[in-house]
Amino acid sequence: AKKTPAVSGPPTVGVVFNGGGNRALCGAYGVLRGLQQLKVDGVSALDRIDVMCGNSGGFWATTIFSFACESDHSNETLLEACRSPDPTLVTNAELERLGPKTLGHAATWP
């Protein structure tokens, strides 16, 4: 039987987003916001992700997120860390106020 080599250091963490067009983009946006707010040992779970991929709408989310992170956009701006995560506070008026530098804007823009 083969032996699995010992892993040194923290494990590699990957996230995969499914396809489904705009619904998948919106779902991925919500997951990314949740990972940003979830803290593990004082560090955002989002900051612990090593690999991210997606299909269709999930790919749109990963592409926007990846290229925005390479530019001057911060995760806080892109994922609107200042906005409440309470889904009961999401209204059409609130969605219309999303800035163009947010992932939510891409998910809800007509």
C-alpha cells in the first residue's frame, strides 16, 4: 500500500462555485461575503483560501473577485463588508445603491 506523504504547514484550501448564470453569481457573492466575515484564529476564512474556481455564473464571480483583488479594490469594498449580512435588510432600493466596485453590483446590475 502507498503511504501518503506527511503534509507540513497548513492545508491547501479550495472553493468551487457551481454554474447557473446570475443565480450562481449571486450565490457565490453571498458565500464570499460569509467567508470574509467568518474568522478563524482572528483571520478571515476568505484569506485562507488558496484556490478558487467556478463554472458559468460561479466562474463570473471567481473572475471578478480574482481580477479585483489584483487591482486596487479591497475585499472590504468588493464584498461590502460594511453592509449588514442580514438578508431581511436586502431590498430593491438597497440593491440599487450598490457601487460599481462591488461584486453585488455585477450580480444585480440590469
